[in-house]
Amino acid sequence: QQQVKQSPQSLIVQKGGISIINCAYENTAFDYFPWYQQFPGKGPALLIAIRPDVSEKKEGRFTISFNKSAKQFSLHIMDSQPGDSATYFCAASYYSGTYKYIFGTGTRLKVLA
Amino acid sequence: DTAVSQTPKYLVTQMGNDKSIKCEQNLGHDTMYWYKQDSKKFLKIMFSYNNKELIINETVPNRFSPKSPDKAHLNLHINSLELGDSAVYFCASSQGGTGLRETQYFGPGTRLLVL
């Protein structure tokens, strides 16, 4: 119940295409869902985050879609660029005495030039 | 200026040894974290310190002991290293203590290889 399932494991997209990464969770206590971007040899960096009271959040080319009833959320990268090639992690967080958070297993995205 | 720095960048050592990884942040943040990323890229929180006080201590072997001499530093000491400890260890910091609910700034990672 504490897992966050992320798919696909890897993704290849043509330049200009849309990259879609999906995550699903079971624990309804989760109430904050960030996405992290990690380039090879670097630490993760926060990309965008959403709370379950909204169904969509957009920042530039990055959009999170959130489906509370299905307990799923996804990251859409519009007009994907080679510079977007990285590993993307979804995560989920809730509070239970302390803040708890679980990461997804990561998606390695490659955008072809 | 590096916001979150870690030393060493690479660490190769034998099983059974004791080693330390140091982390420093110059962002004035109150909270620091240690994460472990295994060979499959799975990322997991290990510890979190807020103003030198331990606030998160996930299920981690007792061989791992964090130490925070001040709020700008969080070191990780590992005793009796095992093969399974081979991973990349990331230090991170954030302004408050709400974990992923706020922007965390990650260090470049320390690549530990236990032979």
C-alpha cells in the first residue's frame, strides 16, 4: 500500500513529440505528488508538483494530470526536446507524525533529435 | 558556489571497512536529508535532520549513523560496509521540514562501491 508504481520503465520519443509517464498509488493518505528530474551524474531536481484538490497543473511544457478517483497521476512533456532526456521520478507524500514520502521507480526518457 | 556539496564524489572500499560521507549546504536551510539510490535507480529517503534534530529515520541498518554538528552539515557514517551498501548516496536540503512538500536541493551524490 506504500508503493508508487511508475511506468514505463523507459521511453523513447521523437523531438517535438509528447512524453507521457504514469504513476499509480494505493494509499489514499497521500496528499502531495511531486515529480523529479535527474540528469546522469546529478542529483534529482524538483520539476513540478500537484495536490489532489486540482486535476491538472501546468508549468511551461510540463503538465501533471491527476485523477483522484483512479489514484493515478501522470507527467506530460509537450514538444519534447533532446535536453529533456533524463530519468523522471514521481513521488507521493503524506503526514503521519512525520512527513512520509515514497518515490516511484523512475522512467528513463530519451528524446531523439 | 555549490549550494549542496558532498565529499568524496567517489568512494571505493573493502567489505568490513568504516567510511564517512560529508555534506554541507550554504543555503541557510533548516533541514537536511540523506537518500540512497541503488543500481536500479530506486531512490529512498534514509534520514532527515531539522536544526540538528533527527526527524526521519527510515528502516536503515544500525550500521548507518548520521551526525549533524550544525544545521549546515550532515555527515553519514557507515560501519562494517557490506556489498549491498554499494549505491549512490545523495544529500539534500530544504528550508523547512516538510520533505517533498517543498523544494529540496540535492547534492551531486557520492558513488560508493564496496568490493
